[in-house]
Amino acid sequence: SWWEEGKIGLNIYFPFKGQTASATNSRPYRQIFSLGYQYEKSSITADTSSPSDTDPQKIISLKLGYSYSDAEKYGFSISPERGNSFSLTYEHADKALGGDYTFDKLLFDGRKFIPLPSLHQVLALRLVAGVSSSSILESGLDEEKFKLGGSYSADNLSNTDVNTFSLRGYKPATLEGNNLILTSLEYRFPLANIEHSLKLGPFSIFLERLSGALFVDIGNAWESANANTNITTKENEINSIWQDFKSSIGAELKADFNYQYDSPFTLRQGRIL
């Protein structure tokens, strides 16, 4: 086949806007409902003596999604400063659709931003919870597992296309499984508004501002026990899940840039305390 590996999809979005009903602090909000279809093809190495033996495998799924945000960000904000945002996405892959696997996946990603008395200082909270069918374990679909560890941008709300999540201070995929819980707390504060252009030959990069953050990350990813497991084993599994939660405390320096004045990007440098 000319196409050995990759994914394509079609998504339809239904956006809505409105105003929160608060009498004292009404804010604009945005809602998005989405419907999607995804076709994924990958070459999974078969369990044979020849590493060149590969069987193209297909995952065909339908997706539903909902996201909401009334978070507010201002001219010199270093992040959203007030409000809430969250997303809930569901994916159903099925052999009946023409694929090779059947499984379900559900993911929630929620944020809350609390303004602090000092200008542009924010307390940011995040909760991510995910669960998927144990059939992804039985089928050896490692790419569909939730993976926890490393440091990744979390500026945008996650959906079921995202399987890797940050747990700063740990190597990527330190924890993995078909279940996920992650929570983080960040104290974000501005350091300086630079607003200075940097000339790099023919390129112009605008350094907007520097900011810092103190953070706490706590999370775990684990595999579900077999449905036929006895009660004692399940109790041991629950105890093991709690014992396997990992945490980190650290600080982060962030620099906000803008390339050619219309392509913003951010560089981060963190350290575990």
C-alpha cells in the first residue's frame, strides 16, 4: 500500500457564544460541540523472527466532544486570569466500522483560574481524568495508552487525540495505562514586560515578556485489573494505585515571543525543587 502509517479524519464543529448569567461579573463564554470520524493506519510488527514482517492495522473511530470556556485574558496577561474552561471528549472505535479493534475512550480536562490581588498574578488549577477500555491492553495497542511524564505544553484543552501528559520532573511515559488522573496547581507571576525586537539576520523576533511559575504536579496512570480478578486482588490493586501516585514541585521561567509580529510562541525552562 502507498500509505503505510498515519491518520486522517473529518471533524464538524458547532460553536456557540453567550454571556454568563452572573449579576456582578458577567463574562462572555464560548461553547463548541464537535462530531468526528477518524481513520488511523499503522504497521504493527508481528511476533515473528523477521523484524520486517508487519501487518497494517486499522483503527476506525467516531468521536464526540464538548468544550466550554469563560476564561478571560487581558493585554498584559501572562495567562488566563479569571474563569473556567473544560473539555469532555469520547471516542468509540469499532470493528463494525471496518477497523481491526474495538474500544472506548473518555477524557476530561478542566481548568480554573483565580486572580490574585497583585496585578496579573494567577492561581491556576488543572484536573485531567481519562479512562479507556481494557481491550487496548489485551490487543497490545500501546499507542492508545495514556502516558504520564515529561514536560509538554498544556495551553490548549486536551482531547482523545492526546495520549501524553506532563508530569514535570519525570521522564516521558514514566507511567502508562488505560486509566489516568492528573492534577496540577500553579502560582503564576509576571517578571518583566520587555517588548523589544530582536534582529536575527533577515528575521525579526519580538520578545514580549518574562514570567515565572511555582507548580505542584500529582498524577498516576495505571492498567485495569482483569474482570475475573477476585475481591482481595482488586483491593490490593486499589492500594497499589494510591501508592503509585507520583508528585513533583518546581519552578518555571517562561519567555513569550512573537515571530514577525503575528506568530506567537513560548519558551519554557523548568527546575524541580
